[in-house]
Amino acid sequence: NYWFFIVFYAYNITVPKGDNDMDIARRIDYFYSISHRDYDTYDQFIQDFNDESYTSSDFFEPFLVYGVSKITNDVQILFLMYGLRFGYFYSRNIAFALDSIPKTLLRKIWPVFFLYAFMNPFWNINGFRFWFATHVFLYGLILFLIHRKKKGILFMLATPFIHFSFIFSIAIFLLYFIAGSRLKIYYY
């Protein structure tokens, strides 16, 4: 199962020691800064969000980091939690594509499917917030457009709280939702 492999992969992420600019290194530093703070209560953690220095709309990761840091100060457990979330949505999106394509056609277009599977591959978990939000948005879009389930909208609306830039994806979706599928609007 893809999901379990991604969880395994995430749990075993290693980061080179020393000065590096990898996003995952910043996630590690953030985790250790939260896990070593003396938050006596949850309210003290919430006060950090009311601080004027916190200007991001990303709330998902800080709450995940806080929750994991209350259980353990092992960063590998945080990566495991990243893998559980990222892997779930990644595997659901891949499974949807596999289920939607007839097996006879899949043999003919396997390079296209391969490209789909690796446009946002599992090793992008390094930049967790953006790539996780990408999979959540795609999952919501599939639920809404293909399966006609309105809860897909909720998944899409949640993405700016994972990564702020998805406010633009929602704006584009709203344009589509309001205008409908009119090719002249989008391409001319």
C-alpha cells in the first residue's frame, strides 16, 4: 500500500548535520523550539498566534507540531505524523486515478499515469505544508467535481490554513464554479 510506504519513508527522513537551507531543517528547528518551550497550558500556546510577530495564516502545522511536542520531543514522530497525513491524501489521489482509468487503456497510457503520480511525488514531504496542501486541494477537487460530493469543498477551503497560497487556488475554483465550464472564458 502506498500509504504505509510513505509513512515509513517519512519516519526515516534524515537531515544532514550543519548549516543547511532545506525546508525540513527549518521544520526540525521549529519543532525543537516548540517542544522546549514551557507551555503550562494550551492557552499559552494560543497566545503565540495573537502575537503581532505571527503573520501567517498557516495554522495546521503549528497545531500538529504542538500536539506532537506534548507527547514526545522525537522529531521522527513528527515526520511520522507528516507521513500519515501526506500519504493518506497522496494514496487516495493515486487510487482514484487508477480506478478511473480502464485497465486496457492504462497499459497504453502508463507514461501519462507515471507523470501524474510523480508530478507531486511522496519525497516532496520535505516541503510539507505546500505539497500536503496540494494533495488536499486535489482530493477535494476530485470529490466535488468527479464524485459530486459537496464535502470536497470543505477540503479545498481548508487548504489556506495549511499553506496560505491556496487562497489563489480557491479563487480560481470559485471562478470556475460561478462561470461554469465555458472554454471561451478560460482560453480566449
